[in-house]
Amino acid sequence: METATQTEMRQPGRARALLSNQDFTLLRAALASHARATEEPDELARISALYHRLGSFA
């Protein structure tokens, strides 16, 4: 018979963040720069969507 402690020990720990808030800021700046340089509407729409999604994490 298992105890609660034994069951908890087998659970994986909380995942560590891969990116910091500073990383998101840098990625957003790079996307903004790329958006200014592109002329393709489809690519600009994808860049814009990603830019805003990254902003929701920072």
C-alpha cells in the first residue's frame, strides 16, 4: 500500500521557465524591427500576431 508521500514523490516537479521577461522583450524588439523591414502583408500579419502573443507573457 502506498502512502500519499510516496505518490507525491513520483510526480514531476514544476517545469522551469525557458524564457525570461527580458527574453520576451528582446524577441518583441526583433519582431518589431523585422516588421518594419517586410513588405509582405501575410508575413506582417503573422509577425503582428506573434508580437502580441509574446506581449501577453511579459
